[in-house]
Amino acid sequence: MTIKFPLITGAQAKEIREKLRMNQTEFWGAVFITQSGASRYESGRAIPKPAQILIAMKYGKGKMKAQAAKALGIE
């Protein structure tokens, strides 16, 4: 399986966060990103690959989580 980036976009992350009824500090803080960084990513700035992997491992499901695990070498 080839890992395709982005694993997750800011818009997708925002959608997940809103479904979980979490604020930016709670959601993004769990993957070591500040609220100000979160705001930039949710507004369209590209999320760095390491952060995408952390978000996918923490909040992702199915294929997204599998690709993140592969990127970490923990298939």
C-alpha cells in the first residue's frame, strides 16, 4: 500500500472535531498542536505530514488509520 498524502485536510479535521463536539484546543492539543496552529490548518493551510499522521492515528478510522500506521511502520 502506498501512503497517499494528505491523509487528512484541515476541512476534514474540522468536520471530525465538530462531530466529536470538541473545541480546537481539545482536539488539536491531543496531537500537540496549538489552537492558533489549528485555526490556520482549518482555514486551509497545509497540515504537515507528521501532524497528519498523528491526527489519523488519534481520530481516524479504516483506511485513514491503516495508512497512518503504515507511515509509522506499525502496520
